[in-house]
Amino acid sequence: MKQIASTILSLIFLLISCKNNTTENTTDTYKIPLYVWAQLPQHTITDKELLNQFQKLKNKGVDGVMYAAGHDPLTYKRVGKIIKQVGMEFHAWIPTMVQNNNPKLQPEWYAVNGKGESAFDKPAYVPHYQFLCPNKDEVYHFLENLYRNIADINEVDGIHLDYIRFPDVILAKGLWNKYDLVMDKEYPQFDYCYCDKCVHDFKSVSGIDIKTVEDPSKVEEWKQFRYDLITKIVNRLADVVHDKNKVINAAVFPGPNSIAKKLVRQEWNKWNLDAFYPMNYNDFYIEGTEWIGQLTKEEVNAVSTKKPIYSGLFICPKPENKTNEADPENHGLLPSELEAAINESMRNGATGICLFTPDRMTSAHWQVLEKAITTDYTKK
Ligand SMILES: [Zn+2]
């Protein structure tokens, strides 16, 4: 009897030792937190195929997926279940101010530019640039309802906001050729929102009738008014999602001071979010990987290192064609640049990185990534 008791005790001791060893090993293995932006393909895909795709991502070191699958809660439930089964975080990636073809939305809720044209029927740059006005209660209620229904789903860990901004009043320099534009200053056809409510509300708080001002880009209060409109809508949505005990984060332009405020009126350092995913897409700004480091530093400082910054990296899908490609959408980091981009991000204080997108990664990219994510660049 005594012997049996002693054997049991030894077994328990052994189990505890094993458990401790496992814990120690896990802690010892350094890995950079890794997220990806991915979306449900246009074609039908079975649960088994999805499981296979997500398992591959997990095996490559991906910790969480920002997943775009439209507005239907049931789709998020289905996808989320599979992502959770694999053991990754699941964030529902849903555009905010850009909303296309939806019977729930009225044409008069869309933003209006400085020439009086609506983004509903005359969007800037591209047909999908149908931006809503962030100053309308109806718009807020539509968004609140949308995000609340998705945040309600058990499998959803968080809400990932995107297009949470005004249309680009100035495009990133790498896009000027594509649209045959020189955006040396703010032009009225790209400057929003001059709807009656925005003009009226701004006059009430500032005394300025912005429609009578010759160059509105010189009026600092008018810029601040619009930064604040976006900030208010984000913070109201954050309360809704936090009430559901879920996290909320966003894809933002880099900066915010150097780029996000100037190009898209995002003063995101004032947003009550749990994490930020700045799109540090150097090729869009005709910059190299060292620029990623400079911007990451600005971003980390902008939130006083209190919130995680995941450095968003734009991947080149066909590295062999990059130099012949005119469209910057097909540019991005080559496999030979990827390690430097990760190094710059991490050395300058990023909590992790986020890839746009896993589908654009070639096998050469994955090879570089595999080694890079287990390297502690902060100690080098
Ligand atoms: Zn407006």
C-alpha cells in the first residue's frame, strides 16, 4: 500500500516537473507576434478548405487573423469557429466609412466634397470610394448596429476597423502617377465633408462659414473639427464593442502627425482603441525599409508606448516583376527586404507585425519570415 502511494506521489511529481519544463520551454522560445489581413475568397470554399488554410497559417507562426467577410454575422460565426479550432485570434475586419450599395443607407448620408459633389454618386479616384459623412447620427447608428451584431458572436475576439477616415485629401506620393495627379496641396474635389450639417455645425462652434473661405486648407480649426468627427465616432464604437467584452482596433495610416492627419484626417493617437495596425507601406510613399523604422518610432511615441503598435507590412506578390510594374498596388516588400522591414519595426518599438497579405507571400518570403520572427531584434 505504502509502495503504491509512493509510486503515485512520484508520478504526480513527474507530471508537475513535465508541466514546469513545458512552461519554461514556451517562455524561452522568443517569437514576434504575427498577424495577417486576409479575406474570404469570392468563390465558394468548404469548411475543410478553410481549416486547411488556417492551419497552414498557424504552422507558419501566425497568431491572429484580421478577416474580412462582409457584414453577415453568420459568416463570421462560421469562419471564427474554424480559426478558434486552429488556435488563432479572430478579428472581424470590416470597413467603416466606406459603404457600398446598401439598402439600409440613404444617398444623403454620404460625404460631400468642396465642389458640392456626393461620394455616393461621384466618388473620388475609384468607384468604391463611397464614403459616408461621419457627422450624421443615422450613419453612427448604422455602424453601431453593424459592429454590435458582429461583436455579439462568441467566436469573435475583436473588431478591426478599416477606412475609418475621410477620403484621401492628398494621395500617397507613390499613387500620383497612377491617377495622373500632382497633389501638392488640398484640392476641393478631394476635400470632404461640406454637407449642410458639417458646414452648419462648424459655423456654430467656430463662427466661420467655411463655404465662404477661399482656401479652407489654411483654417486649422476646420481640420481639427474633422479630426474630431472621426475620433468621436471611433470612441463611441469602442464603447459599444467594449461593452460586449471584446477588443477593438484599427488599420490606420502611418504617423499620425507626419501622414495620417495630413492625408486622411486621422488623429488616431486620441482614439480609445486596444491596438493600432498602421499601414507602414513604404512603397506607397516611395521610401525604403529604414522609413518603416522612422514611422514605427513616431507611432509608438504617439501612443506613449501605452498601446500595442503592430507594424503593417505590404508584401510584393510577384517579386520578379516589381521593377516593371507601374501600379504601386503590385509593389511591396521583396523577400530580400522583408527581414529589414521586420527589424526596423521591432527595434523601434512595435509589439508585432501584420502582413498584407498571406496570399501575396511567396515561398521565398515565408522562408525569410520563418527565421525573422524568432529573432529578437531589440537585443541586437
Ligand atoms: Zn458631412
